[in-house]
Amino acid sequence: MNLTQLTDWILSIDSQVWQPFAMPLILVIVGGLLTVATGFVQIRRFPVALRMVMKGAFAKETKGSKTITPFQALSTALASTVGNGNIGGVATAILIGGPGAVFWMWVCATVGMATKYAEAVLGVHYRVTRENGELASGPMYYITRGLGNNGLGKTLAWMFAFFGVATALFGTGNMAQSNTVARTFVEAVRVTTGSTIALWIPGVLITISVGLVLLGGIKRIAHVAEKMVPSMIVLYVVASVAYIVINAGQLPHVFALIFQEAFSPTAAVGGFAGATVAQSIAAGVSRGVLSNEAGLGSASMAHGIADVKHPAEQGVVGVFEVFIDTIVVCSMTAFVILSSGLWTDGAYQSASGDLTAAAMSTTIPGATIIVAICSFLFGFSTLIGWCYYGEKCFEYIFGSAYTKVYRVVFTLLIMVGAVVSVPLVWAIGTLLNGFMAFPNLIGLFLLLGVVRKITADYFTGTGKDYAVTHPTTGARIGN
């Protein structure tokens, strides 16, 4: 089987996983149920989320603590979510599903805010202390502790951990990031100097940079993310807003494209081959999950070790995470690409982040350099965040003895991702996301009652005792 055949085979499986009545429907149903169970937390409690984030930005870390501050948890989670899915993922969603894919990305984010809230809540509530003294959290723990350490709980937890490792090594947490970094870097060099460089050159740069940070573990990752994430988001948003303001006359047309083509087939135009409604839904939801990770359960591994007094406090921070990632940053990218019209250019039909860079440079001189810098920072932050996620999943299966081997393999695969083809790397990424999300979504569905109790306790009760009864043993479980 050659590379083209392998790509086609993975794409065919990926299309089945992300067809409208498969994973997208499950995500919307579970997110909708969580929205109702939490009393529409993403709408009614958004001001609380904003206050918690602002308060956490100035919180100081407790010396010697095994936890991290709520803002560090948010920054670490954002480090993995605000990545090249926001630059390259949005571009590939539009190229596959047309402008209507953006609408379905918004739908995914709207219910995804409640999903991310539940993941963060359960992550804090069911976190554990491992044999090495470090706190650990994530779906593998809230599934086994919440559902009971029985056949179903063990199976779902192991499935999540296995696919979590695979996603971290081969999917959106690794190779898709270095791929977009390398391609936007090459595009910036081509536009600014007229020269062509090999993809492996930026690949080596990002590989070495990430490897140096990974030596320090979660504390180093959290400190780097805390300082880097706000700055990189501001840089990208400012550049995007400048482009949008200059091209404000295009906005009515852009919004019309997004809403009209969400429910009707996108006809072929220019170099764009056209898309069906099913392709639009699949592209929008799969890239939305790829970007904001709501439903994957990954971010609960960071949110779950935050130093908070009540799980719901970190839950609302998770709501803000999805809002920033998709409603703000992904939308900016979509507006830039659709305003430029380059999404119909045949030269960019196999592009990713290089389409975003080219689109922005149609109005802002030197924009390819700005996008390349943002892509590097986004990719860098996502790589260090996802290395931690994969490591926690790896530890759950194999223990703590071989984590250094995992980090070495993770670092080497960054280089591999930089030089493989765009369709292959993104197909692998979204396919593994679907496999990773499935056991987590089952767990969230079965733990709806726990999320409801914790939410009610915080917003309508005293907020002092959020312990609930174990479904099997009857024992009370708290933080």
C-alpha cells in the first residue's frame, strides 16, 4: 500500500466516523443533554466564567503544591486547544465543506461549552494522587471512579487512554501541528524572499524547541503556557481584526455564505470542487472538535489538577476556553479566508495554514510572517500541552516508569509530521479524535446526574459539600 492508497483508506474511514448521523450527532446529543442538565451554563453562567478567569489571572501559585492555579490550568488547556486547528484546521474545513462548515463549527462550540464544563467539573471531582505523588485527572479516572471499577468502567477508561496516547503521538496533538507550522513557515519565506526551503528546516526548529520544554514536566509546561498563550492569542486576533476592519464591506457577504450554505449544497466555484450538506457538517464539527477539544476529554487532565475550592469553579473556566478558541479565534480565521476569496483558488485546494497566511497577506503586507509566527507559537503551545495529555494516558496504561521513552518518541514524531502530506495528517488527526471522544462521551452521558448535582450545589446550594454517592458501593466521593 503506497502513501496515496493509505491516505484514501484513512479518509474513507474518517468520512464514516464523521458523517452527520455518527460522531457529530453523538456530540450534539450529549452536549445538548449537558446543556439542559447544567441549566444552560454556557449562557447563564458566562459572566461567572469571565470573573473566574480575570480573578485567576492574578492568583499566585501555592509553593510546594501539587496543583496549578486555575489560570495556569486554563492556559495549559488553551495551549492545546488554541493551536494550528485554528489556523490550518479552519482552512481545511472550508476547503472540504465550504463556507457552511463554519456554521456547524459554531454549533459544535455552542453545545461544546457545556461539554467542556462537565469535563472540567468531573476532572476536579474525581482526580487522584498517583504513586509518584503527582495529581492526575482525566476521563480515565472519572469514568472508573464515577461508574465503578467494573467491566464497563475499565473498558471505557482503557479505550480512552489508548486512543489518547495515539492522538498525542500521531494525531492533532502532534503531527498536525508541526505540519502546519512547517507549511506556514515555508509560505512566509516564499512570499517575503522568493526562495523555497525544505519542510524539514522549520521541522527541526519546532522539534528542538518543544523537546527542551518537555524536560521540565507539567510545572514547566504550565509556566510556559501561562506566559505564552495570552500573548499569542492577542497577536493573532489583532492581526485578524485589522484585516476584517479593512475589509468590513465583505462581512455581510461572508455571513450570508456561512448561513446559506450550511443547509444547501455548496456548488463548485473556481478551484473549489463543491460540497454536500453532509460534507459541510462533517468538516465543521470534526474541525471544531479538533480545535476546541470539547468532547475529547483531554482538557480535563489540565483543568482537573487546578487549585480550586469547588469543581464548578473550574468548570466555568472550561466554558470560557471553548468560547475563546472557537467563537473568537476560529471565527477570525474563517472571516479572513472567506473575505479573501482564495478558498476558491485551485492553487490552495490542498493547503492548510498556508491558505490562511496567503489570505491575510492580500490586505496586510508581511502578514505571512505574522501568521508564521502565530502558527509556530500555536503549534509550540499545543505540542507541549498534548505531550502532557498523552503522557497522563500513557501512565494510566503502563505506569510512570517509561514516561521518558514516551517523551522521546513524541518529540521524534514532531519531525515526521512536518514533512508528511496535508490530507494524510489531518485525516489521521480527526479520525483519532473520533475514537478518543467515543468512550469519553459515553462516560459523560452516564455521569449526567453527578454533573447536575455538583452544578446545583455550587449555584443554588452552599457550595461547601459537593460529595456524591458512589453508584456501586454507596460510599461518598469528594475532592
